[in-house]
Amino acid sequence: MRTVLAREMGGYNVLGRIWGVWRRRPGVRAVPKAPGFGTEAGHRLRPRGSSKRSRPLGGQPFPGLLQLENLSREELVDVLRAAVVDQKGKPGELTLFSVLPELSQSLGLGDQELQVVQASGKETSGLVLLSSCPQTASRLQKFFIYSRRAQRPTATYCAVTDGIPATSEGKIQAALKLEHVDGVDLQQRGSGLRCQVCVKLVHSWGLTPQVIPVKSPSRKDFQEGVKRTLSHFHVVAMGSGCALVQLQPLTVFPSQLQVHMVLQLCPVLGDHTYSARVGTVLGQRFLLPAESTKPQRQVPDEALLRRLCLTPSQAAQLPLHLHLHCLHLPGMRPGEAPMKLLAPLPSYFSRTLQCLGLHQQ
């Protein structure tokens, strides 16, 4: 298997950050991205330099983050080589799909249209796979679908969790459904619809979708959109009550990895949607009812804030520490060994690892 770093894929440029384009397969481009348009794709899984704690520099405790409101449309096209916004959105909003034509022009593709082959959620950093060749995009999509059916993971995420899983590795299985936070069940409005369609519809209704675990689902539940989900996890390092965890989803569902880690009582650091479902009494963690627990800003304890060198107000802006680090792709030709694309960690992610003393063994 050949390993390719994102910034070594054919060429790169410096625009206050580093972007990479993969040219090993005709018509395919891999772009390292980060939430809030923030990344410096020059950090490996192990932080480089001194192991001493990093201190916030001035008012920027999360190096590498840019704010959407500070970007023009033209600047957005430029930084899309290093970042991605929400794949879906309301009409008129700046999204990945809305600027694909301009991105195609800026990459010199002429009349060729870019397609999104693989991308994670809005707040998740890491790889985005784009293709200008419909046949190649179709082949890769079939490869991902076939791999999931064969229970072979193709994506590996890195996550920093607030809490340490009870076991060093294992699998997480849960039946999940999409539901409005105030109790409007999406499956009742769109029975049998696929997850992606449900998400698109809920945006058009102006609702806020939440992922809810379903205990002992019935056949009717599955007919109405409940889906079995599965992820593998492996604890890479532990320290300061936190963990560096590798996650490999074997199914596709919105916010699957975040919800799975909440079920382990170890929410992802910077998860301001689902972490409120984990309660604590006398130092013991427990799950709160998902249906009645509304999203809240994650509130790290005082010890963790000190380790991260953050104030409570800064912690409220903590980015989600969930990073699509690796994608497995088929060989360029039949019979060739598969490839592995790697996206280095964002600088704020590396800084967190240093603060917490989380070093890959």
C-alpha cells in the first residue's frame, strides 16, 4: 500500500495555509480541509517540537481558524483548497456545492465540473475528495459502498475525547434516527427517505435535526428510517483524563462518530451538540435522555481548562477535535495495490495534544 501526504499530492501553494492537490489518479483531487476555514496542513499525528504546554498567543487560542464572515466569495474559492463548508445549505448560502463551478475555474479545469466524492461534516477537519471525472467519481463511490458492505473501513478519523473509553479498542453499535430537538420525528414526515434526503428536507423546513439512539428498534422503526450503525475505535494515547482515539465508521449516518463517543461517555472535545447528554454526579458519568436533552456548549472542568490554557469563554469556542486523517482508495489500475491518503492534523489539534500530553505510542 502506498501512502501519500495531502500536501505532497502533485503541488502546493502557500496562502497563509498549505493546500494540496492529488494528481495520482486522473480527475481526482484530495484537499485537506478544516472547520471554520482553518488549517495549516503541516502537522503529523504526533505533535512536533517541544512537549511543553503551548500557551495561547494573544486572543487566538485556536491557531489556524478563520471566520467565514471575514471572507469574500473570491477568497472562499481560494481557501477551499484547504477548507470546506457545510455541503448542504439554504438557497443563497455559501456552501461547498455553491462554489464548485468557481473552484473548477480556479483549478484550470475548463468545462469539467467538480464532484464531491467523499467529505465529512461541516465542523470536522481533514480530507475532502473531489473529482472532475464522472466515471472516476462513480468508481470511487462504488468502491466505498462495496467496502462498507464487506465491513472493510476506508476512512480513519482522529479524535480527542473528554474522558477515556473503558476498553482500549472495540466496536460501537447503535440504532440511530434523526429527530427534531423539540420532538418532531423526521421519519414521520419522510418515511423511508435516506439520511441525506432527510437532512436536506429538515434544512428546508427550518428545523434543527438531532441524532437520537433507539433502543430495541422494531421492524416498523427501520421502515421509518432508523438505521443500524457501527464504528470501530482504538485508543492511541491517554492523559489528563482525555484520550486520542482512532475511529473507523463502517456505516454512514449524520454525526455518527460524535454520538457513538457520547454513548461511551467520552464526548469529542469541542462537541457543542451532543456532549450535554453526558451528566456527572460525584465524579461518575451517566447518559441523560437524548430526547429531552437540548444541545449546549461543552463545559470542560476546571482541571481540563487549566491543561488547555483556556478561559471558559474561549472554551465555548473550542473547535470540534474530529479529523478525517486517512482515506483508503483502490489502485490506479486493476491489480495495483491500494493507496492511502493522509491529511496532517490542524495546528489547533496538535496544540491540544501537546497541552494534554497525548503522544502516539
